[in-house]
Amino acid sequence: MASSFRVWHCLLALSLLCSVASAQLSPTFYATSCPRLEATVRATMIQAINAESRMGASLLRLFFHDCFVQGCDGSILLDGSGNEKFAGPNVNSVRGFEVIDQIKTNVEAICPGVVSCADIVALAARDGTFLLGGPIWAVPLGRRDSTTASQSQANTDLPAPTSSLSQLITAFSNKGLSARDLTALSGAHTIGFSQCQNFRDHIYNDTNIDSTFATLRRGNCPAAAGTGDSNLAPLDVTTQQTFDNAYYSNLLVRQGLLHSDQELFNGGTQDALVQQYSSNPALFASDFVTAMIKMGNISPLTGSAGQIRANCRVLGGPIWAVPLGRRDSTTASQSQANTDLPAPTSSLSQLITAFSNKGLSARDLTALSGAHTIGFSQCQNFRDHIYNDTNIDSTFATLRRGNCPAASGTGDSNLAPLDVTTQQTFDNAYYSNLLVRQGLLHSDQELFNGGSQDTLVQQYSANPALFASDFVTAMIKMGNISPLTGSAGQIRANCRVVNS
């Protein structure tokens, strides 16, 4: 059966290159910036599937669950208990994250900071399909990674295994996919496994199921909820490790594992198409590829939207090699801390002098100030700016006054984000805020206030890569301020106290 799919390889690739030509994404997006991308992904996927053939299905499912929530933006990869990984349809179910991590590591080694995690998921899904005998296609690329994730949307938008046909059609229609796309994409269940808790009700209570098949599945899926919930069964009872059209043949004899599977052939609108796919593997392959490309084009982030994550699991800024070998001081200076650390009320000239005294340039100052794209500050640090300065947006000032009373000593420790727009993401939004007079601290807004750093702030606002590069350079320079090395200082056993 796999050979039938291969015949269509060239025809599909040619036709699909044409079909995506007008889209925002392009199969040649990385042709110049990362020409070895696809070969690197393929090599890693071969290793992963050789280690566990089930991984092909897992990554195909990962792509589906990513695209159905906020679009194909890599949001499902983000760690955190409030993120999509912990939504009902995903927790203890969606897998393959470690393979995506490995692919990302391998790609970063040849093209650092170029390829998004969202595109890696799309390529991994394609290669997982192909390596298990399915069709291959040119994947439109150019997605960027989301800076947010939505557990609530994952809980509402991902179809349940108990869904009726009408519910499935509606769920897919909501994403711009047709009933034909639904039936074709469901063919992904020709590979992979599902947990007992997902098909228990179907094998014990539904009537549209082959009795022998139901008995077989009951052998590893007890009737009582909470017992054997995670026990696995193959979604395709006949060719579970091969991507083919046997899934549809199973439906014809009432051997769909999930209630939602059998709904595709249950006297409804998709019966005829299921029969066609069962008898015509080339038609299924063609429709599957078409639907995969359509699904991959659900609300992608492109251009300057989103980011290129350095680590697919976390939001963040650039990464760099940190020069090491410092030793710990045996002294501390409270007086020097009081005099040398710039105050939040500093003028631009005071800031430049403070940084110059440490061997850092005005450019370093402006780049390092971009660290205020994350974090919070206390009311006592920005009170004077929001009540008395004139170089501040009035609406922004009003917003901040809501949690920072004018009277000193009242609400002094109340917090506000240093970056009003993307407070949990390390990006260049801090500089965009300065352009519209929304710097939280007086010292922040001094960087864009008719002075020598105005042009650089504008450049960083428009060019996140320039900011990232300068930030890394400045961080390394700052990290080299008077380090103790060799036999100077000590290696403390407890970082809080000097060795006795």
C-alpha cells in the first residue's frame, strides 16, 4: 500500500507548490537562510522513528493540536501549568516534545536564531507521515512562534473523541476546513494509539461497532472508569505502523476505535467519501496532503509578529555563550551600592556617566535598558514620573496612577510591569513603548526624550535582531567588569556567607 502513495509524490509536490504560491508562507522560505533545514529535520526524525515508530503519529497529532489552538504557532510547546500542554485534551496525552527539542537543537547548531519552532513542528509532522509510508509534500514555511498560549481555547476548540459528526464538521469549519478536509485528516488515525478512557464508552455502549472488535478492545480496557484509563490500543486495528488507507476499510466494517472515528461512516454525509478513500488510496493521499497544507495555514504568525524562540518550551530573548571563571569576593560595599547603581530618577547624562564609569558605552546603556522588557517596578520608583513629568502619555499615566497613589508612603511597594505590552516576553517592545511615551521609569523615558539615544531607540524598536545582538554584546561586556580570577577571592560553599 505504501508504494501506491509514493507514486503520487512528484505530482503532489508540483501541484502543491503552485497552490501555496499566493499564501503568506512558502516552501522556499529558508532556502537561503537555512538551506540544510529539511535534511536536518529528516535525519532527526529517522532516528526518532527508528527508536519508536509510534513517534510519527505523535508528532502528526502534535501539529494538529497546535494548529487548532491560536493557529499553527508553536504555542502547544510552551511549558507552564496554565498553558496548552495541561488542557484536558493534551495533558498526559500529547507527546513528542523531546523530539522537537532535539530537532531544534540540531537546527540551531547550523542556523542559530533563524527557524521557528512552529515550522519545525510542521516539518516533523510531514516527515513522520512520510517515514511511515505516507505521502510527502512541500511544506509552506515562514511561521513565527507565539508569545502566548491558551489553555481555555485548547479545552473548547479541540474535538473530543466522543464528538458527533455534526460537532466534528462544526469544529473543523470554525478553522476554515471543510467536511472533506475533516474526513481526509481523520485518516491520520491510520497510525498511532489512543487511551482506554477515550474509547471506553464506544466499545461498551455504542451499537455501531463490530461485536468481535468490541470484545477484543474490552480485553485491555475495563468498563469501570478510573481502571486502566491509560491503557493503549491502536487506532488502526490492521496496519497500525503503516500510513495507508486501511483506517477507512476498518470503518466500513464498524471497527473504528473512537466514537468520533465511526461517526464518519454511520449513515451520514461522509459515508460515500469514506468508501472512496477505502478503495482509492491515491485519492486519500491527495486529499490528505491538501488538507494538511490548509490546516498548516491556519492563522500563522509571519513577518514581525511573534518571535523565533531559542528554546521551544519557553518564551525568551537571545542566548549566548557566557564567559566563565569568576571567583567570589570576600567583601561587600553597601556604600558603593548606594553611589554607583543608577537611580530610577536619573537623567540621560547621569545614566551615561554611570555606565561609562564601568567601561560601558551609551550604546551598551541603551541595549541593557532593554532588560526592562520583562519584570516589574515598585510604585515608589515611578511615582514622580507618572504624577510630575510631562514626557509621558497621559492615558498611560492615568493607568499607572490607578495602582500607585500620589502620597508617598501609600502603596509604595505596589507593582507595575516595566513593559506595558508584553511583560512576560523578552522582546523589543520596551523600545516601542518609549516611542509613544510609555516608559515606566523616568530613567526609561530619558532614552527617548530628544537626546543622543533617540535614534538608537528607534532602531531597536524596528529591528529586534539588532537589539538582540547589541544586548548580548553588552551583557558580555558587563559580565567582564573587574572579575576576580586565578587565586583572587574564593569559591564560597554557601553563596550567602564568606567561607570561614
